[in-house]
Amino acid sequence: MRSRARRFVELATTPLVPSDFWEVLDPLRGGANPRGRIVAVRPETRDAATLVIRPGRGWAGHTAGQYVRLGVDVDGVRQWRSYSLTSPPRPDGTITVTVKAVPDGVVSSFLVRRAAVGTLVHLDQAQGDFTLPLVRPAKALFVTAGSGITPVVGMLRDGAGGLDDVVLVHSAPRREDVIFGAELRGLAERGGLRLVERHTATEGRITPEQLAELVPDMTSRQTWACGPNDLLDALRETYDAAGRGDRLRTERFRPAVVAVGEGGTVTFADSAVTADADGATSLLDTGEANGVLMPSGCRMGICFGCVIPLREGSVRDLRNGAVTTAVAGDDIPVQTCVSAAAGPCRLGI
Amino acid sequence: MTTIQKQDHNPIAHLTAEDIANLGRELDALREKVIASRGASDAAYIRRVIKTQRVLEMGGRAVLLASRYKPAWFVGTAALSVAKILENMEIGHNVMHGQWDWMRDPKIHSTTWEWDHASPAEQWKHSHNELHHTYTNVLGKDNDLGYGIMRVDEGQRWHPAHLGQPLWNLINAIFFQYGIAAYDLELGKNLATRKRRQNPAFKARLSATLRKVRRQATKDYVVHPLLSGPSAPTTLAANLTANLIRNLWTHSVIMCGHFPEGVETFERTSIEGETRGEWYLRQMLGSANISGGPLMHLMTGNLSFQVEHHLFPDLPSNRYQEIAPHVRDLFERYGLTYTTGSLPKQVVSAWRKVIRLALPNDFLAKAPASAPPARPAARREVAEPARVAVAGS
């Protein structure tokens, strides 16, 4: 019955869908992805801020420690990035992400410095298995650095009560750079956890050996680590060498830097074709020369008949040299007739 | 080769290959300037137009639920007509051109947009974006020149069937959305032989169009009248009227783009080896603008800046107005004629051409009294870009 009523409404709105009209009345509805609205922005440190977001219809909730892909329009262009959720599931339904502005970071700078209350954001459902198990471990260790604290703070806020023996070793350049510093120190004072702060500007980066000195029973603890890749790699080696690899869970923040060069290997993912291309040959020509059934049109950048999604990697606009970069999940449509590989790239065709 | 070899004036005879290359570079720079400054206010503009259009459409259709009352009928029909015109012109046509693809909003994107029109987006994008915009005004390649049913240039061979073209044009204006759908299907060509009729690709396109036509007609002529209950007959009439108004309006605007006197056409061979500068030049000579205020620009989907649109079909439509003075300045500096005029003037000019060319070329020449004053401009020798290219290479 419901689907029949829906079909009738669709007949009345074609070629649009009913949600296109709903959206006019309620911007939080409509679209395949859930949307949300920023309801508060709280500064955390000089270069980090927490955004409180009220998700709209279709948001399925999350588990502490998970991350969400967040889409925001920066200077009119939809940009997607992943951020750890720093809130536990809350009764009022709001969620928070805490963003650290990275130098030249288009999205992080926007969110920390320019995003205003009321801004509409696009969301994917929460993802990731960097979470606490239902049966809480007897002894837990969290090793974090910089914004790596963000998924862990979500867990601490959610599960701290259920954990008896928690150690948190957190690295940041200076005391004032510690995101959630006051909250973590307060938690430690109340006996909720043992907090070890490492200020890397004066003490340098922590090594697994130093960590073992600070936490002698580290490999016997269920461990969650989030931070730079070399720290995570070193920890992985240590736990594996101790035969305790199953006790370590890591969360990597995807590297934002994609190799950008002249030309590169182009993968036409759905066609199972891979080809090397120079920086002057269009993706369209490369695809066609290698037997990919490429959509094409005017071949001069005006008709948009050749647009296909860039799944991963970088391409350069042959007309002005502008580089477009996608990371997994982005699917940025590009004009293949006027774009060339700028490093390895993967196309959705 | 130009279309009208016999003509006494070539509008680009004074330009060297280097001039044309410079012209191309200046236009490229202008394009880059707009691209570099595209941003949040442009995005806000198109979203505002889309929102306005949807509010108008919802409002219009809501008012038409009571269409048996005359004031409701007029208000509702007016709102729906404006909504349909906005949807086709400022939104649909421009979104499908990829003007807003840079926003990376999957809902306002050339690859996903479907418009309130009989022709499916896919087919429109092929015949319009790809064929018409690439081969603008090239005889035999750009079917927009008379839509394959009319003779709108002296260079097109006369046939007695053209005698009826003022009537065809009127009928086409009334049923314009179906005319375009048929045109996108190249019905004339594809129904001509059995082999073409049986071609699976054509049959697939035909059934896609028929599906779209059915869905569109069901919406306007069945579902919304039914929803109106006792107002069903008047709502049906209102929807027919709104579609008619949209058809007449879009037909008039589009006629003004390439048919008025002063617009040049090109021979098929003239585009062989065409450079970017020459392509630009062809767009400049092959298009005509409509003068007017902001409302005119909005309701024509900024095709009132047809020249600017043809130079840069993928720039956001709201920016054509700001580049128009620069483009006009280029026309002046390079000694070219910027064809523009008010909507009534251009519509009359285009209709005049349709009527004049219903007859053989020399027919009216023998009766000078009836020749239109704009005639000398149209009779000028037309550009010969290919020869320029060869000379330059």
C-alpha cells in the first residue's frame, strides 16, 4: 500500500523524485545520503574545533570510535573527508566531530575557521571497527598522537565507566596542543584512567621501547592505537613479535597526499584495463587506445559527454593545469577528453 | 569554403591567422578568469533558482487544485508556466551543459539531471551539447539549422516543400518539446529506411523517448487533473496551457539564437583542421544575443547571452552577463559584428528569414521593395576559417 502511494506521488513529481520537493520544505531531507546541520562550534585548541551536528532523517547512529564521511561545500565545491566521531551515542541524537586544521587543508581549515552554526553538511553512515567490544576488556591501553585522540575520546566518553584499568599514552607537541586536554586530565584526576602525556616538541616522538617502559604490561593489554603511520607500524611489529598481534587494533588516518606527477598508470576499474599514460595524453585517448568503451562527445571539453568518475588518484586538466585529486569513496566526475593522468589514478569505467 | 561564395564581403577577411590565434588566447584568458572566481555565491545562485522553481511549481500546482475558480486558474497557470520555463532554460539546459558540474553536487550534475521535457536528457545532451555546440552553424552537420525541416540559410538548397515552412515553424513552436524529442531521435533520417527503423540502437532510443513522453503526459494530463477532483478539466486545460506557453517561449528564444539576420553559417569543409581560435570565431559569428533586463536573462536561461554561451557553454550561466562587455570589446577590437537586438526585433527577424527562405534565393531579389533592411548583413561573404588555418600552418 505504502509503495503504491509512493509510486503515485512519484508519478506526480517526475522527472524529479518526491524528496526533491521535500528538500525545499526541509533541507535535512532528500538525497541518498543523510544530511545534518551544524548546531554548535566549540574551539578546542588554537587549531582544532568541535562541531556539534544534528543529523537529519536516515542517520542510522554510530558506535563510539567509528568515523563518518562528512561532505561540506567549500567555496561552492562539495568536498568529502572522514572524521572520527568524538561523541558517544547521545539521547538528543546529536553527534560531534573534532577537526584539527592542517596546513593547506581545504576542508579542515574551513571547518575549524569558517564553518558557522546552521551550515548544512552531508553525511555517510558511520563506519569502522575501531570500537570497544561488547564485553569490555579487563585492561586497556590507548596509544594516540595528535588528532589520533579523536576516536579514543569517543570511546572514553562512552565506555570509560565500563573499563576498570585504562592507560592512555597521548603525544602532542606541547601541553596546550592536547585536544581535550582539560577533560582528559580531569578524568585522570578522578581515577578514571592513567594518563601519560608526551610533549614531543621537547621530548621527541615516543618509541615502542619507551612505551614498554611506561607501560610494562602493554602487550598483555587490549590496545587501540591511532596516530602517524610510523608509530602504528612500530607498534604492530612489537605486538607481533610478542605474539600478541591480536590484541592491537589500529586506526589509520588516510594519507591525504596523493602522488602527483606527469602521467601515470591509469586503471579503468570496471573494464579491468590498466595502461601507462604520459601527462599530455587525455584519459579518453588512453582509454580508447586500450579498448575501453569510453563515453565521448566533442573531445574538446565543452559537451560533458565523456564525464566519468575519478575513483582514486590525481588527474590534470590539460587546459589550465588544475589538478583534481580523489581518495577512495570520492568519485569525482572528470572530463576525460581534457584530463590527463597526474600520477596513478583509477577511473570508474 | 563558405556557404555563400558569391557574396561581396567576408567578415573576417581583415584577420590574419595570428589575429585569430590571439583572439583565441584572449578568450581562453577570459574563461580562466571566470573559472578561477567560481565559488560559493555562484553555487548559492543556482540553488536559489532551483528552490524558486520548485516553490513556484508546487505553489502553482497547489493553486490549480481549485482551478475551476477563474482567479486560481490564472494564478496557477502563470506560476506553472514560469516554473516550467525556468526548469527548461536556466536550470535544465544549463545543468545538462555541465555548467554546475564543478560543484560536485550529484543532484545538480550534467550526468544525473533529468528535465521536465519530452526528450530524455541523454539524447538531448548528444544532439545539443555534442552536435550543435561542436558544429555550430555548419551546414549539413548542425541540424539545429532549421531542425532538418526548414531552410534558414541561403546556402541550404531550396525545395518546394520549403514553401510550407512558415506553417511548419508555427506547428513546431506549438509542439516544441515533441519537436525537439523527434529531432533528438533524428526521426526524419531514422524512419526513412526499413534498415534504420530496425536498428536496435534507434529502437532503444525511441522507446526511451516514448517512456519519457508517457511519464510526462501522465503527470500533467492525468495525475494532477485527477488530484484536482472537481477541478480536473480546468487543471488539464491549465497544464496544457502552461506547456504551450513554455513551448512558444522556448521556441522564440531559441530561434533568436541562430536564425536572425546577421548570423553567419559555414560550409562543412570550412571546419577541417579548425584551430581553437577559429572555433571561437565561428561561435562569435554564428550566434545572436537578445537585449533586455535581468528578468529577460533569467527567463531565457541566459541564452540572451547566446554569443557568450556559445563561446563558453560550460561556464555558469549567471556569469555570462559580466563577461559580455569584455566579449563585446573583443568584437570591436577585432572588427566583428556583435549581433544583438530586443526579443521582438529578433523574433521578427528570425520569422522573416523563415518566410523569406521558404522561397528560392533570388525570388525576392526580383522584388526589392519587400527585401528586409537587414539583408545586406546576411548577404555578406561569410568567414573562411579553414583557408586561414591552412595559410597559417
